[in-house]
Amino acid sequence: MNRRFAVLSDFDGTVTTSDIVEVVLARFAPGKWEEIERMHRARTIGTRETMTRQLALVRATRDELVDFVRKEAVMDPTFPAFVRFCKGNGIPLEIVSEGLDFYLGELMKMWGLDVPFRTNRAVFRGGGIHLEHPFADPTCTLCGTCKLHRVFEQRVAGYQVVYVGDGDSDLCPAVEADAVFAKDRLAELCASEGIPVHRFTDFSDVERVMTAWL
């Protein structure tokens, strides 16, 4: 079967077992961020505004947050094997995330994983976190990192795009991806939109299904 695949994966709650930003907010902005999150879940505000408002509540240095995240973050234990599976089969794998560069890069280094990623940039100044969005769509303000744009880029490059995710910001790319692996919130959203998905628990499920496609 002559099919060229590329895999795009969310990070928080997908590669990791929990949403790192929410873990940080629960520790460094307790009781202050939940109402903003409820507005996001109700689709009253987009992911970019949600993140900007929530992270403005955090008062901590980069080093403090890195130390905290390195202790708290847990990786899906099947992800390294999936990275090897993709590499062994010549399948481009990339992380597209609405998280933050400072912890994503540190965690990938700590776990010894070499996977390219696109995410928001955290700028630490004045005791707070300010966000920059190097991978945003200039025509849209909903998300900080436009995952949908990356789906289109990979498709133009000749790939069938497999998308793996778990949350609200994954719905846009799921609409256009050639195949979707979804769990948790993304599975609910896709069901409500009539988008067919492969439900998964961890990356061994993704690898098993993709192996049958090769």
C-alpha cells in the first residue's frame, strides 16, 4: 500500500498524562484560573485569550517553574516506542502544542526524545509570564499555535496526516486530518461534530492501528 503518512500530535494530556499548564496553574494560581477555563470550555473565549489571561495570574520565575514541571510531569510510557516506530518507518512526527516552549523543550531533553515541536513562547518579565505566538495564524485569534495550518502544510507536502490529540485546541486540525486518534475532550467534541475517530488510551493504540496501514 503506497501511503505516505505524517503524524502531528498534541502534547499536554496526549504525550503527557496531564495538562502541564493546568498543573502549573493549580500550584501557582490556585482558585483564580478555573472560571477562565470554564469560559474556554463553553467556547466563549478562544485558547489564545484563555492562556494569556490564565498565565498572567502566575507569579514565579522560569527556574521555579522548570523545577516544578520536571518533578510533576509524567510522560505516556508508550510514547518513546512510538517515536521509534515513526522513525523506523520514515514517518515524520511532530508535536503541535498550545503549551509553552520552556517546559516542552526541558521535558523532551529530560526524556531523551528528539521530536520537533511548535508551541507558544513564554517570556518571563516583571515577575509574570507573557506569551508570544510564533506559529499563530495572522488571520485568526482563536489559537496561539495554529495546528490546522500545519495539517495543510503536511498535506501540500504529499502526506496523509494522522492527528493525535485530547483537547479543545485539537478540534480544528481534527476536522481536516486524514485520520484522527482522540481521547477525553477531543473524543467528545468530535462525536458532537460527527467526525470519525479512533479512540485511544496511549500511543501503543496508535502504533497498533497504524501498523496495519503500512
